[in-house]
Amino acid sequence: MIIKTITDQKKWDDFIKSHKESNFLQSWDFYEFHAARGKTIVRRAALNEKGEITAAYAGVVETAKRGKYLAIAGGPILDWQDKTLVKKIFEDIKKSGEENDCVFVRVRPQLELSDKSLKLMQSLGLKKAPMYLSVEYAGILDLTKSEEEILAGASQGFRRKLRKAEKAEITTETSEDPRIVKTFYNLEVTHAKRQGFVAFSEDFLTKQFAAFAKNHEVLMYTAKKDGEILAQNFIIFYGPEASYHYGVSSDLGTKYSAAPLLHIKAMAEARKRGCIRYNLWGIVGLEEKSHRFYGVSEFKRSFGCEELKYTPAHDLILKPTKYQITKIVESARKKIRHV
């Protein structure tokens, strides 16, 4: 077995997509997006004697005032039962962090949370991170079910909103042209003010959309009434999963319940593409009523989704003294932001 940097996109994506637990977080194009932003990226894979990939991880080097760190979201992708392979990959992850002069490496694997998964992280020398890396608690819909079956499992409120949108004669359309991001960004700015969060920049969103659009892995869903945009959803389709990446709506969009209609359309497209699940992404616990995402979580639960808890982010500490600063700053930030 050898572990090396991979430059073959097809080989990379074929391997990642072959794993049921994978999603766009370890896709080739997600790291093309990071590279387009001037970030240093890492793509490493273990190959057997036949030259076949048996394990892989991609990461991005993030720069902060307190030092650089390597972020590996949704990876590595491998057979977690193969202890030798797991050990070798994490040795290489440590090496990648050291080569990029990182204070630590943050990993959030595609492992469902369990006592066993936490013990595994500990056995590999990782410590639970003070801050999350990508979503750790998600709402999942099973796309092997029909639309009728999914609606039967949804709340009465969700079905009522859907009927309301249909009666209002809301039209929907899709686009994979990155120029559509401008309308999304404009709506996001007002949506962010209403909901009290910081909007992503137009450049950030456009580069991300363009990276996935290049290989037809993204669609922007738009709901309109009388020509006015009510809501937009940024949906990524990758391998076994369709991901509700971002969504925005206007006050009028909320009034007419436009968002559920867009999700139903996106799920239909996901089935056509062979996706087996629809990831609504972040939700918070029912008890976390003070959390800023509590309201959004209740909306997502109205779909009747299953709730999946991933093993939380863990850190492989490379420079202990500098890492203590990160731990103090991030712990305080998490408390202040209620996340």
C-alpha cells in the first residue's frame, strides 16, 4: 500500500461516490472551490498493489490569527473496520498537517455517533474539538421512498403549507448558470437581516456554485409568484446524496410557503439522478430552544426526517501550546454565538 496525492478527478470521485455514507464534502469539486479562493488543499489516497484507491481524504488549510489548521470535513472515506488502514491514513493526516505547518488537524468523519466511534477517535490520539466542523446533527429523508410515502410521514403543517403553495399558483424553475447566484445573494442579505445571521459573500457563493456547476452537480431552485422571487434553494447532487446546502426566502415567500414546494421538486430530481437520500443538513436538539437554529430545525423536522448524529469534530493536536489559545477562543465563541 502507498499513500499519495491524487490528481485524477475521475478516479477520486468514482471512489468517493462508491461509499454510501459519502456526500459533497469529500467531492473533487468542493476542493476546486477552495482552491479558487486561494486556499491550499490536500487530496490524499491509499492505493493497493493494483493501483486501486482503498481510502481517501481531502482537506483545506485554513488560516487564523492563532495559527493554521487543516480541516477535513466528511472524511476520511475508508473501511473503518480495517484497523491497519485507519492507522496508516491518520498517520498520513498528521503528516499533511505538519507539512503545512498547522497547529492542529480538525476531522469530522462520516461516522454515526456512538460510544465505539468516540473510543476510536480517542485511540487515534484525537481530542473532541471545541467548535464544530460542518454539520454534526442532520435531518435525512430516505429517497427510496416515493413522494407519496414521504408526504405521508410529514407533519400536517408541512402538507398544509405545500397545498397552500400549490393553490397560490407559485411557479418553480431551475438553473445551473452561476449568474443566478446574484439573485440568491440579494435575497440572502435581506433574509440574514431578518433572521440575524451573517450572509455569505456573493464571491464565496458564486465560486462555490460554479465549481459544482462545471460537472452538473448543482441546481438553483427558484419559486416565483407573478414574476417576483419568493424563495431559492441551492441544492448539490453528489453520489448517493442530494444536499440542501443553502436556502433563502422573502417575507412574501414565507407567507405563501414557497420553500416546501422547492424541496419536493429537488427530491424528484434527486431520485432521477439515483440519489438515495436527501440531506436537509443542520438541526438542533428539541431541548435547545435558545439555539439560533431552533426554528429552522422545527421546519426541517416537519418533513418527517430521520435524525442522524455524526461523530463530532475531533482535533489532532500538533502544537499543544498554540492549540490552547485556539481552545480558549473557540470555546468562548461557541458560547457567545449559541451554536
